[in-house]
Amino acid sequence: MSVLQKPEVRAKYHSHFIAAHADFSELELDDNDLRHAMVKRHNPRKLRPVLVFLNAEGKEVARINGGLKSVEDGLLLDRFVNEKQYLQWDFKTFRAANSD
């Protein structure tokens, strides 16, 4: 079961965020396609999965490439974004400082 599907993570994310899912894995775009710039901006190396968090103005505030490895990371990521910890440090540093 995916970390995002775990009940404790799911409950936090549903109460704090609006989720959108996009799968660009089979989308073939050429440089003349206007969607190409958007795809390249949010996932330039075509990594999967990618979690991107945007603030109310649409500015990216956090990004996790490769998914979450544990429930603890999922809950820490919720805190990182919800408490605006991204204004002080990156997620890797935040996780190291808040690991038990």
C-alpha cells in the first residue's frame, strides 16, 4: 500500500491540501505543443512519482521526487508544508532535524 493511502497520512493530507493527479508518462509532446513547457517545468527529468506542493498564489513550495518511503516521512512532509517550514529549510534538512 502506498504511503499516501495509509489512513493516518491520508487523513492529514485530506484536511490540509487539495490534491490533483496528473500522469504524463504516456503523453508525447513536441516542442510546438504548449503543454510541453508546463510538463517540463513541473517534471523536467520525467521522474515518477513526483509530489509538488503549490501555495495559494500557485508558486511551488515543496517537491518530492521518487515518492515517500514511510508513514513518518508522509507526516513530516505534511508538517513541512502546512507549517510553512519550507521558508526556513529544505525537506531533507527538516526531516533530519525532526527524526527520532
